[in-house]
Amino acid sequence: MTELRDRLAGCYSGVVHDVMRGMGMRNFTLPPQITPLMPEMTLCGPAFTIEGRPDDSADPHETLLAWTGLLSKAPAGHVWTCQPHTHDLAQMGELSAETLQKKGVLGCVLDGHARDTNFLLDIGFQTWRIAHTPKDIVGRWLPTATDVPIQIADVCIEPGDYLLGDRDGMVRVPRDRLEEITDRSVEAMQTENKVRTAIMAGTDPQDAYLQYGKF
């Protein structure tokens, strides 16, 4: 699967989007409010899904015990993907990011906020998030499930679905069609290169489109 992930990571979100759209798929693009902390860095890998809920009555020790339990469960080679059901608290910070990175986690995707962003930048832990806040989860938030389907806007992310995110945005690639979509995306990029070469050589853009069926 590492080779397949590398091939997908070599594609860009726009071409993967177009391939899936052409296959009749819908609701696979994350909302544009969720953006990368480091836009120049592509994030690609299978989702380790987490769901939780805000709880202002939670015991601080209970929340930290549950949180460190999540960190322990996170598998290497995956993307920490969280639906916290709150846009009020940071779902990633310095020590958590360092712990996950040491475990081999590729990065995180949050329908929520992050904090300690200078540190996240320093260690290169790619973090997709809505915004930043210093407010953490201690005494305020508890996880409810891991490795379950989660919903982010109109996108349902199943455990093990692949996420591909770059400067343009992030798409979800269903795990059961990963190889097919990757193959089609690589082929589409090769066709685009032929169109580009033809146009740079003076071919009319409409003629190039009609010849290659791609623009």
C-alpha cells in the first residue's frame, strides 16, 4: 500500500477531483474552511477517524486520560482525522503533535481548531484545521469513538479512506476504489502533459481538447 499511497501523493487534488467527478461520484471534497497549516506540503494517507463531543462538566483527569488513550491508538502511516463537534477548542497542539509524529502518524485533519502552531510549523507536522485558539480540551471535551465513519460537512469519511490534500484543498478517496482512482489520475496527468505540449507547440486549444479529450 505504501507504493500506491506514494503514487496518489504524486497526483494533485484537482486531477483526482476531476477523475472522481467523471466517475459519477459526489460529496468527496472537504469544505474550503479547512485549510493546511503548511500549504506547500501535500498530505496523503488513510484516515484514522475520531469522533467526540464537548462536555464542560468533564473531569480534567478524565479528559486527559481519554486523550492520551487516543494518542496511543493512532496507527503509523495514517492521518489523524477528527470530527470533534465543536469549533471552540483546539484539537491538536505541541505535545500531541510531537507524540503522533514520533509514532509515524502523517498529519492531522480537524473539523475544528489547533494551537501551538509555531511549534507545529517547526516540526513540520501538517495540520488541516479551521482556525487557531489557545483553548484546549482539558475539562471540556471527550472522545466518543474511533475507527468509525465520521461526517465533515457533506463528506462521509470511512476508516481507511484515503485523504489527499494540497494547496487547492482536500479530497476523500474511498479505500475500495483507491487503486482505480489512482491509476485514472496518473493517466489523466499524462494526458494533460500531452495537451500542454501540443498547445506550447502552437496547437489551437480547442483542437488539442478535441484530440485528447482533456483540458
